[in-house]
Amino acid sequence: MMMDENRKLFDEFGEIHLKYMRDTKKYQNEFNAKGQEVLDVIRVYENRLCSTTEGGGYGKYSGKLAEKFHEIIKINFPRIDSIGLQ
């Protein structure tokens, strides 16, 4: 749902992500800028997902759910943890 509702942003980031994987130094700034936008969207959806779990009395599962959410994101964007590096 997150990627469908933000298709343009994720498509643009996907292109930059591929370029970044080929030449890290050349595309680092562009990757960081677009990546920050993507991380902002990811945080919103992660908060939505985990807040319903925490509010429903399943707070101990919230951390594991957030971890799983990020694992799924990393399938499509394996270098997403490199956003913000200089």
C-alpha cells in the first residue's frame, strides 16, 4: 500500500538507488536527498502499522513488526541504510 500510494517517489528513488549501487561516490548526494523523502514516507507507514499493534495490547510485538517491515523494504532497496552517509 505504501509503495502504491507513493509510486512516483519510489520509482524515482529506485532509479537513483540503481545508479548509486553502480557508482556510490557520484550519486551519494542525490541518493541522500531522495532517500530522505523516502525515509519520511516509510516512517509514517511504520508508525501507522506499529501504533495499531501497540494500542491493541500487543506492544511487545511492535518491535518485531517494525523489524519485519524494514526487512521487506530492504528486499527492494538493499542500500537504504546508506542514506545520509557522506
